[in-house]
Amino acid sequence: MRTIFFRALTLLMVGATLTAFIPTSKQAPPLQEAQADYLSGKTPQDLAWLSNSWHMSKNGYEIWEVWEMQADESLKGTGLTFLGENLLVREHLEIRNIADRLVFIAAVNAKRPVLFTLVEENESGELFFENKEHDSPNRLIYQPLTETSMQVLVQTNAEGEIQQNLLSFTIKEMPEKVQKYLETAPPK
């Protein structure tokens, strides 16, 4: 069963070459003891670069991720996917420490939250969040590219083949339609 989140991302890529069933080298390796110790010391403040309004568009669809550092030392975000002026998907996002590990939490369209644990951070700053038990996606890889751009690779392991969507975001000022959804209470 596919989640609404993954359907929306796949829908975004209709007609594009960004969606493919291909093997990939961006697989998080098994967590080694030294890496586990390093990751257990990570905090949301280490990801402060995410605090901004991130935008991408393709084939008439717009995706926004808006992140803010919170007083409780978590990062909270909202993901919005639009087709024209119509909101298709609303995600409530959060990165926080749970049991001394960074966890990425996503709740799509007010559904039950899904947790992805940080399992690796490599030399290029890629952050590998993983939940092997979730049907789709299983892995989110965030990579800062420059001060104003990042990529998010959304992966699902489908019977040994990796399905992936590469999303390229840049920092952009939010239009009124995005601000409107950030100011409203989440749907019930």
C-alpha cells in the first residue's frame, strides 16, 4: 500500500525522468558502533541550515518545505504540494531527539505520523533517515548543496529494486497561498 505522500511525489514527476527503478549507491551502510556514537550526539540545532522556505516546481506542481527551529530545540516544518492554486498534500514535519537519536517525523494529510531515524551522515553532509518497516518511502536523504539549495532523495525498496524521486529545492520567499496554509490549524 502506497502512502499519499509517495503518490503525490510520484504524481509530481509524471512525464519527468526523475522517477526510475534503478539500483543506487545511495544506500545507508550498516550502522557501525563509532557512527552510532557520533549520531547519538546529533541535535536538531546541527541541522539549522534547514530553517527556511524551500521550493521546487515541475510540470505545474509546486512543492514547499518550510522549516523553523523551535524553542524546545526541535525543527518543525510544513510540506505543501500544490497544483496551481489547489492544495493536494499537507505534511506536518518535525525533527527531534527521541531516545538520544535524531528522528524525522512526517504526518501526511493529518494521518498517523511515520518516524524515520537518522542512520548516517556522510562527508558531503547527506543525512540518511530510514524506516525499513514503512511501506513507502523507506528512506529520506537530505543533502545541502549550497547555502540556497538542497536535494531530497525519496527512496522505496520494492522487492530489492530501489524506486527513487530526486527533489531539488531552492530557498524562495513564500507566496501568500503558502503563508495562508502555514497560519491555519492542521486539518482534522
